[in-house]
Amino acid sequence: MRQHQIATARPSRARLARTALSALALAAALAGCGTVTTQGSKPVAARTVSHPLFVQAGELARNGAALSGAARSENDSQIERLLAQLDNDSLARETAALPAGDPLYNYAGRALLRRGLALPRPFDRGEGWRFDPKRPPADHDGYRPPSKIAVLLPLSGSLATAASPVRDGFLAGYYAENRRRPEVVFYDTQGTAGGTLAAYDKAAAEGNDFVVGPLGRDEVSALFGKGALPVSVLALNRGTVAPPSGTASFSLSPEDEGLAAADYLLGRGARRVLVVGGGDDGQNRAVASLRARLNERGATVTDVVGEGTADFAPFANKDGGVDALFLAVKGASARTLMPKLALAGLGGKPRVATSYVLSGTGKPEQDRVLDGIVFPSETWTTRGVRGLPAASSAGQTLPTARGPAARLFAFGYDAWLLSAYLERLATSTDGEVDGATGTLRVDGFGNVLRTPSWSVFSSGVAVSLSDAARQ
């Protein structure tokens, strides 16, 4: 297995050394690192759980411990649907009444975070969430990085193109920090037989006390499928297996975009959403997660129609009408769709897309037809982040920080922040890190919850939604 260590002198590692130097040069322009912020919460007096929906959800949570696979997933979905029916006050009150260790608490706490509400106490976490006592104490902002970090990425082979911006973003964050930094060792998951699982075992045997990666969805599933892991992990994707205790999962997956879009629409009163989808796997996954979240909150997808649909009037004129549109299509398809939607009377409806809508755009004179479409985006590329120079200037220094790769560069930067602040995020009631991809929190199941920034097309150009609102 090829092992890549920062500042190595071996010729075979020259590319990584050059990357480290580039990241160090980039770090000279940095204004500071990501920050962890807290929000005060009012104490809630203890009381007895009484709401029927909450009681029912509690029974499902207790029974769910014996389930696995599809049965566990369906049980979890039922719990979320029940909690979604509670108003904010009831959800906060009933959650605060749960005793420590109640299986429902982590579900209810996640529901609170998704609504932007404070936790009454930290999440109930298992034995795996014990952080190495040999680390130096945390700084005032919660900065307490591991002593030695292993980064598992496919640094060779067909996936190296995707891994390179993640690696460079991680290094940019690493070199931007002027406090104590851990030793970092890179392991190529494609460099030897055994792949990711062998890379993880080697990293654990060589004394790393934290692992970042792997990147592939199947690799994450295989690693999580091993159960309890001797060294804690921040996986860089969502797997089909829940993170074991003591591990976390961070992703820019299509599912997360679908969830973000659903929450955005629900927050603006949309109850009936017409979906136009492109049909590839990522787009289908975004649509499925949007539909599930809307259903949990009592809203509905009226129809899912293909991007090649010629006439949208039959879908627009259904009983109950359409409140908003969700577009899981690329930019070229969206340009073709806009006149058809307008002819069906849907041109004035709120339109939310996935980040796919950026694909095939970039010419304002053509993209003006997209004006008003809102989509989730990265904080760094829309309005900048304290800790990184503007995306445009960073791209001049590193090719992996420009164009479509900028999103993965920001993702790698946030992977560094999460590794350095994970203890604070995992053990507090109100911790969050302001990262390059959005505001990051960690729920009670080890999933990193990302609140993205939002962009909108204005005069054919994608701009920050907050900036457009001020114009």
C-alpha cells in the first residue's frame, strides 16, 4: 500500500509535497479558521411525556433496537413521521421531559436541530464516543484535534480526480491553523489489494487515533459493516449501514440536497410540490429524499414527471393545485423547461433545484431564463468563509479549487474542521462549526447535518440568495 505522509522527501511522493507547499502558500492568505458558535437556550422544567404522538414514537424507538436493515429503516421513518406532526413547542417540551438514555431522545433531538431549535441536553452517545484523554485540553472555542490523523482517499486510479480536491481542501485547512496541528498520514485506498478495509487496518496499527475517509459510498458501507471500530472515523460519504458508535458520516450526497430543498420549501409554506426529474441515479436519490421529508411533515409530491414532458398543464391543473416546483435537472434542461412551465401557469411558482442546475450554465445571456431558481450551494463559493480566500483567487493558486472541483475542495476543508472540532460538536447542546460547505452539526447518530447556503439565478448569474434579497 502506498502511504503518503506530509513533507516527505521520497520522489514517489513529489506530487503530494507540491500540494502541501501549494496549500501552505494558500494558507498565507487565510484570515483565520472556521469558528464554532453557540446559541443560548432556556432551561425547560422536567415533566412527564404525555403527547400521544410522542408516546407512540417512544414505543417505536424502544422496539427498534432489535431491528436491522430495511425493517430498522422503516421503523426510523415512522418515528420521524410522528415527530414531524408536532409543533415546535410540543416537540421541545416533550423532548426535554425524556429521561437520560431514552432511545427516543436522539430522534427527537435530531428533529429539533432540523428545525433550528436548541437541544435541552447533549445527545445520548454510546461508549464509542470517548475521546483520547492523552490529547491536550481543548481551546476556548472547542478546538481539540487528534494527535495523529489518517486520511483514507483513492489517490490513484479512476477516483483520484475526485479525491484530489478533497485532499487539497483538507491540507488548506490544516496549514491555515496556527495552533497545535496533528501529524497527518495519507493512505491510498486504491494502492494495494484489500483496498479500504486494509487501509483502515494499517492506519489503526500504525498509531493513528482518528481516521478521515473513506470517500466511496460502497467503501463506507463496508467499513461501517464491521461494527465497532478500534479507531474513530469521519467517513466522507453516507453508507447503507448506520455509523457505529464513535464514528461520524459527512456527505455532499444528493439525498442531503433533497432534504435541504424540502426543508426550504416547507419553511415557505409549500405543501404540494410538483417534481421534474432528469432520471439519473443522483437525481432520483434527491427526489426520493425530498418526497420522504415532505411526507414526514404532512406535505406531498403531487407528481414526478420527466424533463422531456411536453405539456405540464395536466399536472398544474390537478385538484389542489401546485404550490412549488422542485427541479432535479441540469442547467440545459432547466432552460428548456422554463417556457413550458410558464405556458402551464407555473412560471410564478417558487422553484427550487438541486446543485445539478449549475451543470451546463455559465453564459448569462442564455441563463437569464433561469432567473428566480433557488438551489443549495457552498458558503465559500457564494459569499466567502473566514479561513479561506475567495474561491476565485484560490482557484488561481490550485487547479483543484476551481470550477466544479471547488465544491469538493470546500468539502475537504470542512473535513479538517470536523476532525478538529468533533468533540465539541458531539458533546455540547449547541455547538456548530461555520464551514465552507455550510453550517455543520452532528446528530445523535453520528450524521453531520449540513445547513447549506442558498443561491439564486439573477440576471443569468448564480448569486447568494441573501445578496439578491438586498438588491
